[in-house]
Amino acid sequence: MERLGGGTAGGPSAPGLVLLGAKDITRAPQVFAFHGEEIVISREPPRGGCPVAQTSVSGRHARIVRAGGGWRIEDLSSRNGTFVDGSRVGNGAELRHGAEIRIGDTLFKFVAAAIEDYLPYSLDGALPVASERLSSAVPELVGGLQMDRIAAEIATAAPTDLSVLVLGETGTGKEVVARALHRLR
């Protein structure tokens, strides 16, 4: 399966969509970079658009367009609807970084910039090789790009004389972070 949808990437710091879930993850792009001013999301591969080959996705389901300095999404009279952060989209909704977009029963996250950072990570749980990861300083932290970003911050803070306060709910891995900070000192 192609890791980056839509042909060539939109360039450095391109916006795009990251797949969060689908009935059949092999029939939806895991990462789709925006490479134009308008992206049509549909069941069949549209020219310059995002193909999501799921039965719950309409022939022409939704459109994402550049609007001023940001992006908007509009439903194209789809049969199962388009939702942003749980709210149904009618004539359009602004997209903010991190917004969850549901197209039929397929769920994406909108990334406002640097979509290429998500390329090494796969929804099936496969980890990228160490050379593709942002940081492999704390291999116990597993979970994709965000965990690799946390590992990189740990590796940056550990050798300094700064005090580090680790906060989080029970079971979030505070002990793993504390051990890594001491190990990397």
C-alpha cells in the first residue's frame, strides 16, 4: 500500500490527513498530504483527491479547501455525513490542527503542517526502523510520532542541570520517563 496518498507530497510542512481508523485500513491512505487548493474525498480515486475505498464513503463525499490562511471542510451531500470533532458538517467547518474528521465510518486527524513527520508510523502498530524515528532514546515509549517527540524531549532534558517535574495520571508512564531521565543523565 502506498504510504503517502495523492501522488507527490505537498512539500515541506505540507498539511494533510492521518488515518486514525477504518473498517479496512488497507483501503484508505494512512497519510495523505494536501498538494492543491482543493481536495475531494471520495470512494473512487478522484483526480488530485483522497480516495477512501470504504462502503460507507460516498462517490463524492466531502471537499477540503484552502480558505484564507487555513482550511475548511464541506460535506458534498454524502449519505453517511461528514463530522468534525463529533459535529455534523453542513455547509462547512473550519479545520484546526488535530481536528478529528469522520468520513462515513473512516476517521482521520487533520494535521496543519509537517504531515511528512507521520510517514514512518503505521496504524497497524508496526514501528519504524530507528533511523526513521524522531528519537529512539527511550525505546520503552511506544506509540507513534507523539511518543517519539516526548522521547526526544527527555533526551534533550536529561543531560542538563534542569529539574524535571513529571506529571500524569496513573498508568501513563511517569516511572518510565523518570528512569529514562536518570539513565540518560
